[in-house]
Amino acid sequence: MLYYRVCFFLVLICGSLSGQAQQPVTSDTLPAVIKGHFIDDYGIRYHITDSVWMQLPNSKYHIISYNPSQKYILARNDDKNSTDAGLFTRIDVVEFDNMPPFLWGFCLAVYNATSLANAMDGEKTDRTQPKKGCNGFPFSRMKRTK
């Protein structure tokens, strides 16, 4: 995990030194609302910590960073995932108001990028349209189970 975080920050530093715009501030900690045990509106279960996003039973994403201002998580797909193993994913997050029991939703905006830079710059979602803002599909709505 430390290796991926170091690589990520080296990419950010190199981008700044090469004259590119400075990258947004990131955090090593996810908001409390996103961490824990959840089930989405499709019946899929999840366990999410600051370091791992598990889509049970077999998909695992190693969290590299969280961008609090743009509300996305960058992660590396586990080498044992059945699809897109070892590639990079951007998980866009939206919090819901007045939608109990669903607290928040997510979109795998990019799930097969060959680099962190490609994951950051991939498809953009529309959080104002949670029913179709995930590349034409709805955000998966999450409710806490424990």
C-alpha cells in the first residue's frame, strides 16, 4: 500500500515540476459515512476501510487516495480480481439528502485505467443526476448494514 501511495505522490510532484497545473489536495482518510459495511440497491455487499474497498465476495480495490473536494477515490484493482486485475479505478461518490435508508452512492467512473493519471482524467460523472449521471447509468445507492 505504501508503495502505491509513494508512486501516486511522485506522479503528482513530477506533474507539478513539468509545468502542469497543480493536482488537487488528497487525503489518506475517507469520510466516516463511506466507511463500514454496506449493501447497495442491487443487493451487492461491501466492506470499506481507509485502505480497502471490498465488493463482496471477490472484488478488491486498494485505496490510494481520496480527493475530498472532487469526491472521488483512486484505487488499484487487486491482482486477483477476475476482471481488470492490477489496473486503476476512480470511484466517484455522492452523498444523498432525504433518501433514507440510502446515505450515499458511488460510480465506478473509470475501472480499467492503465495509470493513475488516466484514472483521474477519465469519464466525468454528473452527481446532480444520480439516476443517470454514472456514464448514463444510475449511481449505486448504499445503505449501512452494521
